[in-house]
Amino acid sequence: MLMQNFNHSNAQGLPRTIPNRPGGAIEFLGMPKNFPCNAEIYGECEPAEYLYKIVSGTVKTYRVRIDGRRQIGGFYLPGDIFGVEVGEEHTFSAEAISDCQVLLINRRVIMARAACEPAVARELWALFGHESERMQHHILLLIRNAQERVASFLLEMAGPISKGSNIIKLPMTRRDIADYLGLTIETVCRTFANLEATAAIEVHSHRQIVLRNRSALRRLNG
């Protein structure tokens, strides 16, 4: 999931997510690889041989339920690391939302280095902790109502993407947003329209949102 630099609760009590962005000790071990838009990076239940750090582009992780519905687990932007697993297999699939360059970091090499290099061990420990917190944040998000989920998502996206600007350029589709928030596309579109009607946001296009009233969004997020 897209994340801030440090984990902390906002004024309304819902924790903001944090980026899986360790320092150079882990990144130094990566080898670059390019993935075109819509390419699968790895599949669910495949061996978790690597960690992946995004240099450019956007990636989503997802799984398909028994009933055929898709659940998106997170969106990852440049600087984020994904593919963090406790077990030996991937619990989600990963797919490039746009053309991406990704650093592939061999998991066995990291574990071996962590056994003898404290800096690598500290980064690896922090990375697993961050991923656990990200998952907890997503679980909390899914028990909220539609407006609260969409408001939280927009505030979350405003952190890493807009960098202080009120304009958010969304790399993902409405279907992706719906599958991430556990809503239907119709509900997401209707909620965007409702937020626009209250002047909390302005929808320029499917991929560009202007935050007109962050305070209103934060109230919904609390």
C-alpha cells in the first residue's frame, strides 16, 4: 500500500501507512529489470525468491478469491519495496500498472548478509515490520463505510504522489481503486461524485483529482 515516511496516527486516529523504503544496504544488492505495463512480475503461490524495489512506475499486488472476485492488497510507487513475505511463497500476485523498472533483490543473499551485517539486519527487520503495519492499516480501512474508505485513500495518495500539491494524478483505474477498497466501481464513482458535490474534491478526469478541502476529507477519515 502507498505510504508515508514514518508510521504515525493522524489527528483522527487512523494510522497512515508507511513506505517499505529501506536505506542503501538492501538496495545495493538489487539488479534492475524492466516490466511493461500489465506484465505479471510474480504470481500467487510462486516461490518468494526476491524482494522488489520500484525505481520507476507503479505496481499493484492482488489475489483472486474463490468466487472470482479480485482483492488488491496494495499499490507501490517509486522507492517502495514489495514482495515481502514471511513464508517461502508469495501470498499475492504482482502486476505492473505502468511501464516499470524494478530492482530484484535476492532473498537468500539478503538473509545471508543480514546474519553478519547489522545494517542489513536492521533494514530487513524494519521492512517486515512496515509490511505488517501496512496490512493492519488495510484491514482497518475495509471495515469503514464507502466515504471514509475513499477519503482515506485520497489522503494516502496525496502523501507520496502530490508532495504537498493539491493535485493527485492516479496511475490506477477506478476498478483498481474499487478492488483495493473492497467496493464496487459504481460505489467508488458515486462516492467521488458525492465528495465533489460537497466541494471536498474536484474530479478533473479519471486519473486526476484536486483536493479542495483536505480538512473535510480528514474528518471523514476519523
